[in-house]
Amino acid sequence: MTGVDQLHHKQVVLELSGKHLFKGILVDYGLDVVVIYNGNDFLYIPIMQIQNMKENPYPDPQLYYPTNLPFETNKEGISLRKMITNAKGMFVKLYVVGNQTLHGYVINVLNDYFVFYSPVYKNIFVSIYHLKWLIPYTQNTTPYSLKSQQIAFNPSSVSVSRSFEEQLKRLEGNIVVFDIGDNPAKSGLLKKASDKMIILVTGEGEEISWNVQHLKTVHTP
């Protein structure tokens, strides 16, 4: 994004898709992701989700530059994929759908999606292109105040395909929930997935075709 380098280390205001506003220090950036520190959390935000960004005309005098970042940055810089990969096994919260925040940790990263384990929803397959932002938990904190062993999970038990659409094909014949159930018409029997479309049979027996590119997450209840 042109001009990001000029805002590096400065307090900024960002507007994301959906009219989400964030304020904080731009502490790092790459070709497709920026890192904002708001005094409490580090927000990793894909550049594709940013509508506009500017220097904060009313900077917070109590907001200081952090001493460390949650993920180490090598000389090649950061990227969205590297960030998600570095988050594997670390407790994070991420925003993808509506006003719902997912809590848990990344267990695998594939071509265009990643596998996320949530104590509430269990295994969720999340499209990378629809990730709005990701926030690592601070040290010694866990989702829902659970003990680490209560959230432990064996990644090898999850069968995955390389792409999101191929993973949907693997789920054919199963009851699935898309986008965390934000729409009743996105829950039902996954009848078929092909050519970037899926056919979903609702509880009433109605068949609805959905464009895969507009589906953000999927999980089996």
C-alpha cells in the first residue's frame, strides 16, 4: 500500500471494510499485512481489508512504542501467510464473520485457508482471504480462562486438502455450518462442491447454491 512506509512508527487511524475503526501505532508492515499496537494488543490486519489509513491527528500521549512483538520478524519482512504460520499453536483471537470473535489457535495453514481450533466450535476451516484481523493473546492467558490441557488438540486427527474448495469436496455428504451460522440458509447438508460453487440442502429440504469465494468459514457441528 503506497504511503505505508511514511506512517511507520506513527500513530494512525485505520478504517476497515464494515466501517471498523482502529487506532494505534503502526509498528510493522509487509506487502499484504500491517501490525498495529493499541496499547494492549497487537492487531495483525491484512492490507486487503483496509479501506483507508492516515496519521492520527489526535495522537494518544499515553500510548508508547512496544519493546517486543509477538512474532519475530526476519530480514525478509512479514507477510500474511508467515504471520498465520507463526501463530500456529499460539492462543489467538480472530475476526472473520459479522461481530463474532473466534478464540483458539491455528493448527494448520494450507494454500488459501487455515485450520483453526476453537473450544466452542472445534475445527473450523477459515478462508485466508476473509480474515479481517488476528490478535495474539498476551502471555499466560488462555481462551475462556481454560487450562491449556483442556484446549489441547491433536492436529494429525484432522484430514485436510490443499485448497478451501477441495476441503469442501471432502465434506460432501456431511452436515456443515458456513460462516458460523450467521445465516440460517448457510447450515445444512453439503450435497456437492465443484466449479467454485456448492449446493447446500437446508433443513426444509431446499437446495441453495453458494459461491465458494463468498464463504468465509465452515465447520461440522
